[in-house]
Amino acid sequence: MTRTNPQMRRLHRGFAVPATVLACLVAAALAAASAPAKPDSSTGSQAAGLQKDLDALVAAGAPGAILLTRNGAHTRVITAGLADVPHQRPMRPGDHFKVASVTKSYTASVVLQLVAQGKLGLGDSVERRLPGLVPNGGKITIRQLLNHTSGLFDFELDRQLLKPYYAGELDHYWSMRQLLKRAVTHKPLFAPGARHSYSNTNYVVAGLIVEAVTGRSIGAELRSRIFRPLHLGLTTYPTSSLGAGGTRMPTPYAHGYTVFGEAGFDITGISPSLFPASGGIISTVGDVADFYRALLGGRLLQPNLLDAMKTMVPARDAGANGYGLGLMRWPTACGPGWGHDGGLPGYWVRSFSTENGRRQAVLMINHDPETLDIPARALFQRLIARAYCEGV
């Protein structure tokens, strides 16, 4: 769920949604698709072209969208569509959203900071740091967790973990240890180091290792090592429910939508416990861009560890041509785009930066890629690449 995964279709089909809710959302979605485009205040042809493309993405099926482009000190954020479909609230540049697997870059950064402090080694085995929790853990290294070459089964493919959500219990809570326990009931996909296969289980294990080494929660380490030092005041890491009585999305925020049959459904409140160190962060386009600029600009990691993060293994996840340590690389017309992709119920996010973080693009839509129409998915991917090369 924290990337473009086929199993999302099964999860979406499982929820029981009241017919009255579906009828309301269908009507609102149709109104959103036919709403006039947000006026573009920029007189630049490039900005106007990007606004037109963003409007086209909404017309193709995304409820709303936010696009940030940055080059040096110049930043522009444009929006289209709706953040709240039933109430017809337009998307705003500062709206919060779930960053999904973009979280992996943050978690990997924390692990690498612990390596810099001598508290961990990339060659350390999982067994050394989490004795008895992972079968064959003595053969799996921390490096293999971070670049997805461990062979561990992805817990998001386990139907037992998804069962509460199938039943409509969106706020069901799972601990990271519970997620891992289910994951290791499945056979590994291959021997550690044999090849690459994206698995959210890797980052659950990484999060547990951080907690074992520091004695503090992964959320506390993210806040103290990344959010506060970089002044990412609009970035949070919730761990419980986002529904009534639990942790709520920070305001203002974009509601996240998915599709059941022909109808839209607000799935914002699904528990973030299903996406912990692998995809649990909530942020804004500005804070996401600031994080990657700081990371790639050398403000978080020593040069040798940043080089290690950018050392790629062959991968085709989300169209990338390489995966490092919590970092992806895409080919574009203007050179590699470094960052990460993230998709979970209700949201799709992708961030591109140059190797030094000077030029950037961040694109978010409040609709998951798995139930988005194929033409809209293609528009999303073309738009982020164009914005990265031509924006600002």
C-alpha cells in the first residue's frame, strides 16, 4: 500500500460502504471533474503549461492535486481540484497529506545517522540487533533491508493483516512486531542478497532496529533527528487511529479517496499503524521538498553515507531505474531525478530532486494509483517529469 501494489485492488473491494455515502460521493466527484480550472496567476508560459497539465490530471480522475517546483531560491506551488469532495473545498498549497513510502527516505536517514554514530553497521545482521525475530536473520544485513534485497515477504500481501480493514474497521491498530510476526510466517522470496524485491517488511524491521538500539520509538527518533533540526514544522508521524477519538490529520488537509466499483470513498481515516516506518509520515509539499534538499545537500548525512544511500541496485519500482538505501532514481530528459514514490489508500506522491537538491518537483494527488484510471496514472508520471525539468 505504500507503493503501487496489485493487492490494493483486493483491499478496496473488501470494504462495506453505505449506499447513501456512495451516492453523495459520486455526485460530488462528478461536480469536481466539471468544475472550472483554478485561475493561474502566473504569466509565464511554463507555469501556465504546468497548471493546464495539473487541471488535466484532475479532469482525468484525480479529486485534487498539488505540484511544487523549485530551482534554487525560486519556488512555485500550484493546485487543482478539491481537497474535500463532498464540501467542495479547493485544494490548497499547504494542505497536509500522507506521504506514504516517501517515508522510507526518512527512516533510512535515521538508520544511517546511527551508523555514523557507531551504534549500527550496514553489515550488521538482523539477528544481532533483533535476536530471534526473523528466521535466517543472521544472513540478512541492515543494508539489505534498506535496499530491498533481503528477500523478506511483504506483509501488505498478507490477507489476515488486511482482514479488519476488509470488514470496515478502518482504525484497527497493528504494532510493528505484529506486522513482522505475520510477515515471517511466509517463506522468503529468495536468499538474502540474491536480487531486489520491494517489501515494506524491510522498513518495519529497520524501524524495530532503530527502537532496539536507541531505546526510543521510531517516531521520537524521526522528530529529534529530522523534523526538528530541519524545522519541518508541518511534518508528523502518527501511530494510532486517524478516525474519531484517535489521532487526526493535521489541518488543513486533503482527504484521501479510493474507488469501489464506480463510486468514490473517503479513506482518510485508515489506521497509520498499517504503514509505520515504511510509510507513516504526514507532511506538505513544501516540507517534503525541504527534507530532500537537506538530505541531498549533505545536511543530514556524512558524504560517505550519502554516497552509500545513492548506491543503486537494479530496480523497476514505480518506473525507477535504481534503488539505493531508501532512495530511488528515475531517468528524465534533464538528468536523474532522485527521491521516492509513495502510494497508499487515498494518496499518491512522488518527489524528484537533482543530486545536490537544488532543482526539485513534488507532486501529490489525493487518490491512490491502484484505483485511478490508467490515463490519469500516465498523466501523473509525465507531469512530475515535466515539472522537474521545466518548472519555475
